[in-house]
Amino acid sequence: MTYGDLVTLLMVFFVVLYTMTPGVDPTKFQQFLIPFQGNRMVMQNESVMNPQEMITSMNQQAQQMQNLQDFIEDNELRDQVDVELTPEGIRISLSEGITFPSGSARLLPGAMGILAEIATILEKDIHEIEVQGHTDNVPVSAGSRFGSNWDLGAARSVSVVQVLIDNSSVESRRFRATSFGEYRPIRENDSAENRQRNRRVEIYVRYTELMQGGAGVPFVLEEEIPSR
């Protein structure tokens, strides 16, 4: 991403925040857009971007974000599902309590419906959907078919990816399943409650290649997912 791209992206990001603010005057908002409509911004390193197209795309993303929030509210999932707007797109975090039995990668029946609804909401302008499996630091049980928390997190992420693919029009090549095992906790693993919070699946929705970050992941499951 060039400096010019970054400046444009930041501008669009603030436009989306503005449009999501209650009480926005539509007339003033259209006046704000006039300088950007019908023009193309050419900045260093031959970067060419159409701000109006980006604004349209970001507005669609904002609508998807709102639809996700409405779905969570309507189904009383606030304690189990968290949605956050990120610089890359949207992060959706689902707790273990509504997704998997303890130590298992078999989705609970209720999780299937939740994931299917999420998949139908996320239909437009998707560059990549990454599903991350996270665990606590308690070793897997003796006799488990999973050799480690890495394996458990990976199997869970694949289970979620498969449901999303089955219920979405997004091309399967745009999905990836990864595992962080116990190594990306959001709480200290010092209590049962905190360990429960750490056992989760996160869905990262990235809308364009421009927005993709360069951070790597410690484990990427090399399992082929069948194309449509």
C-alpha cells in the first residue's frame, strides 16, 4: 500500500464512521462527497484509486456490519458473539459455548444456523474470509484424537469454514482456516471464566486486497477445501 492509498483509505474509513453516526444530515453528507465524485486520485508510485467506488464499497460494508449487529440483538447473542469493525473489514468472535462441545471440533446444532446466517450477510465485495481457531492453555485430554491445542484449533476453524462455504456465494478459494492454539489469548488463563473466553473462533472478513495486513500466522492448515 502506498502513502496515497493509505490517505485515501483513512478518508473512506472516516466517511463510513460518519454515515454510521445517528442523526447524520444526508444533504450535508452529499455536499461532503462532491469534491470526490467523478474524480480519480493519482498519487505517488502510480497509485490510481476511485474514491467514489471506495465509498460505495465501504457503505456496503457498513450495512453488513449493521445487519450483523441486528442479527445478534434479535437473537440475544450479545454474550456469545462479538462484532468489531477493523481497518481490514470486520472481525466476528464466537465463543466456544455456542459453537463446540469441550474438546470437540463437531459444531453444535445451534451453531450451524448462526454461521449460515452470518454467511448470507457476508455476500458482497469479499476479498478473503479467514477463520481462526483459538483455545485455552489446558492440554488436550489423554486419548483425544487431537494431538495438541494447535490441532484442535485447526479442526474447529475448518469446521466453521465448511459451513460458511456451504451457505455463501463467496468463492471457496477466498476462505482460509488457521489455528493459533493457545498462543493468542484475550485474557490471562488464570481462571475458569478467562479460559472460557479464550476458547473461541474468530472470523476475519477482509474486503479488498488493499486492506489486507501483512501479518503472518503461526499455523496455516494446509487442507484443500473443494471448489464450487
